[in-house]
Amino acid sequence: MGIIQNWIDRKRRKELERINYEIEELKRRGPDFSHRESDKKSIKKPTLPLATAGMGSGKSHFQGKGFAVILFIFLVAVIVFHMWNTRSLNDEYDKKEQEALLLRDQLDLALAHLNKPESELGVKKIVEANLSEQSQDLQQEIVDLQDAMSSLNLSLSNEIGDLRVELAENDKYTDALKICIKNDSISDKEDCL
């Protein structure tokens, strides 16, 4: 694009220099200058290659057409390049989009694998909390049973002690009855009772 732009700039500068030269000529002749037919022929009308394509001399007309053809070819090349570049960019965009979707699926799968141990850990924590609660309940039940056992042991010990005392008294009474029964001097044995 730089070569064409330089060529266009040079053409415009030359045309501008020619127009400036004619303006200087007109200024030098002054405002009272009457145009004669010969002067009209000597003064060229300013022609711009782009604005006056088809006017002016044959050489400038040819240059204008050549420039127009070059410009047209350049525009067609730019449009074709742009379309080709756009299509390749679209294809590349589609590929990148597919890669992004694939990566997102892989990321979702990796997150699922990461979340699986976390969810399993959550379930294990819940089970552990339930087991801990059951263990505490069992510990309390054991303490309650031990207290009940201690109370029963104490009660049984007291009952056994009472029964021993009663047994000792019964033994004394039985011994006394035996002695009474064995004693022949007592005629009425019912008195022993």
C-alpha cells in the first residue's frame, strides 16, 4: 500500500505545482489582463487524474485510466484477501471454539473427579458424626448401666447381708430347737417353739 500511496502523492504534488505555477502567472499579469484566444491555448486547465478521468489530454487520460485499473485491481485484491482472511479466521475461530469446548468438557470432568472425593469425604464425615453420636449414646448407656449395676450390687449386698443375719438368727433358733428337742428333760416339746 505504501508504493501506491507514494505514487498518488507524487502525482498530486506535480499537479499542485503546475496549478500553483499557473496561479503565479495569472497574478503576474494582473487583474486587468484580458484573455486572448492565444493565451487561452497557452494556459492549461488543471486536471486531476482521479477527478477528471476521461477529460484532458490523451496522456493524462491514459494515466487516469491506468491508475483506475491499478486501483480497481488493488481493491479487488484487497477484497479477495479480506474474504480469504475472513474465511480462514472463521475456520480458525471454529477450531478454537471446538478446542475451548473440549477443554471445558475436560475441566468439567476434572472438577467432577475432584468433587467426588470431596463428596465422599462429606458422606464419611456424616457417617463419622452419626457413629460419634451413637458412640456417645453407647458411652452414656454404659455409664447408666454401670450405675444401675452398682446400685443393684449394693442392693444385693445389703439383701445378702440381711439374709445372712436372718440365716444366722434362724441357725441360732434351729440350734436352740435341736437342743430343746434333744433335751429329754422337757416333756412338752411344743414349749421349745
